[in-house]
Amino acid sequence: MPQRKTEELHASAPGLDARPVEEIGAILLSGQIDALRAVSSATSDIARAGQMMAKAVRAGRQLVYAAAGSSGLMAMADACELAGTFGLAPERTRILMAGGIPTSAAMPGDTEDDTQDAKEAAEVIHAGDAVILLSASGRTPYALTIAGIARDRGAHVICLANNPDTPLLTLADVAICLPTPPEVISGSTRMGAGTAQKAALNMMSTIMGVALGHVHDGMMVNLHADNDKLRDRAARMVADIASVPHERAETALAIAKGRVKPAVLLAMGAPNLTLAEELLTQADGRLRAAMAALHSHA
């Protein structure tokens, strides 16, 4: 088996433990920056993946994230933010992690080889779902098993790996190679590889949010405002987009039950919530188009 970049020794590794602490910190930061640069070669594929995720959501299908170890943690971090950021129903997002989602600081490494666990976990996958698989090595048995099952069931398969020409990427409808350099701590893919994976996942899910109409001028207009900070953010968004005073924005939000998009239309002069919702439905949830329609309606 050829040596994988994620397992090679970094050029700055010799003598690392004998260097001054400040110098070690600078080397570690440099490793993270180099890992992020690797993402730039995959932006087109990342965009395709985000659009594929949006297609699945529009069709009422699931988003399924699957991985082991550090890659699983990166997947979980992205998946758990989708409901709050873009208003996606939590039950439409699944997280399949080798050994289960950790409930303590213990995360055994042998679970990534458990193909039987992978087969059982993959029972939740159906045709039309978007399945996002991660493996730094591109060879993790858990991820490979789920990828194969997802393909067989007619799901849309998106695979991320940090090594090129690996088995996981061959199973993908959209293959995203993030060719990160060797880790400063050899094989510790929670570092550079994990950073690149997190960046790619954040880009994918944000592109999905834009494609679904949940972003307007860089604002998350489909957020779920369930705390004081987010309620204040929602009111500021309504005030900014509709160009109205904060008090009027808060009144519109109350009528719209905290939903930013219909609240914007109400603040702009929509006579009632029913019309605001109808305009958004006709605009496929896109606020900009609904705002234009409101002007025409007036």
C-alpha cells in the first residue's frame, strides 16, 4: 500500500519537541494554514456538493453525515448547526458515527473498522438522500461500507478525503479531495486534515443554505431564534432588510411567530401573514423574489 500524505512526517517534525514553545506554536499554526490552502483546489466540487444537498432537502429527503473518529466529529459539528442556522428540521439530518456519538471523552479507535455497525447504521439511508462521507485516509472501512450501501440504494453520495486516488472517492457522485500536507504531529488528522474538512463542510452546507433561499445579503433569514441573542439578531435583520425601526421589526416578528422572512414582508407593508406566506411560497422561499412580488402587489 502506498504511503499516504496524512501519515507522512512533516518537514518541521524533526526536533519539534526540543524547540521553544513559541516556535512550536508557530509551526502548528503554519500547518493549519497550509491545510486550509488545500481546500482551494476543491471549491468547484464543494459547490456541486452543496447544490446536491439542497436538491435532497427540496425533495423532502434526508441529509446523512457518516464518518469515524476525528472526521466524525467534524461531520457532527456541521450537522448539528443546520437546524439553528438554516431552519432545517432536525429529524431530516442524520449523524452516523462509528461507535456512536460520544457521550464522554472516550472515543475508541477500533470502531472505524466495524463494518457490521456500518451496515446497521446505514439502514436509515433511502433513495434521494444526500449522504456525506468523510475519511482523512480515504480508506476507513466504516465510511466505505456506508458509501457502498448508499450508492446501491440510490442516494446521492458525497465523499471527502484528504488523500487522492483512494477507495472512498471512487464511490462518490461528488468526490472532494482535500490534499492536505503531512500533519505536524504525524497521523494526527484532527489537526490539518480536520481543519480542511470542517472548512469544506461549512462551505457545502452554507452553499446549500443559499441555494434553498435561506440566506439574504449574507444574513441567515431562516434561522431558528430560540434564545435572546438570536431573537435580537432576527429583529435586527428584519429592521435592516425592511428598512424599518427596530420596534416595527419586533412587532412583525411577533405576528410571524419569530420567522424572519414573513416578518420582513409584514414590516414592508404586507397586510397580513397569509399574504406574506403566499408570496414566499410562490417565490420558492426566496425572500428577495417575494419582496419584489410584494412591491408589484402593492
